[in-house]
Amino acid sequence: MGRQIRVLVANRPKLMREIIIETFADQPDITIVGEVADDVELIGRVKETQPDFLFIAMDDPNERPAVCDTVLRLYPEVSIIAVSAHTNSSVRYWASFSIHSDVIEASEEAILGVMRQKASLAGEVS
């Protein structure tokens, strides 16, 4: 098997975290490295777990969650997937010289595709 995709789940409410964790539970190439209930602990948990992907809640799909700027400034290697329960949408954020985003379909297949694509590219660079 190839490189494991490391995921930290920080969505609120707890039900959203549980749904995301359950969605990835049967994926052999994905490891859930932690769960964060309190936003105050988020940066520390990213540092501790070194995830490839961080899942967060998104209130407005037209506005980047503020935590993205902090996380991506400190840990530009992390991709953030923001999920909205209210609008059935999700957005991926990542950093290079600036923070980028692209709208992705709010489905398990689309999100897994994005995650596996990043993991594949990281394996080529290593």
C-alpha cells in the first residue's frame, strides 16, 4: 500500500465530526490522526498530528474561514477541506505563495479524489 493520508477532523458540531470520521473509516489509505472539538486547541493539534488534510466547518461558502489563514501560514503543507452542512458544499484551501481554493463536489467520491490526488503528488516529490 502507498503512503497513508493523514486526516485531522475539527468540524463542529460533534455530529459533523462523527459523520466525516465514519465516512473515511473503511478507506485503507486514510488514517484519522485526531479530532478537535475546541477551536482553541486546533493549531496545537495540527502541530502535534501533522495531518495532510484538516477538515473544518464552513458557515459561508463564499467566505474563507478565518482559521485557514492561520493554519496555512504556519503549516503550508496542510490542505484544508471546509464543509458546510447548511449548503451542501465544500471547498479545499491550500497554500503556495498565496492561499488557493477550488470548489469541490460535496460528495465522498469527490473529496476522496482530492485527497488521493494530493497524496499521490506528495509521494512523487518525496
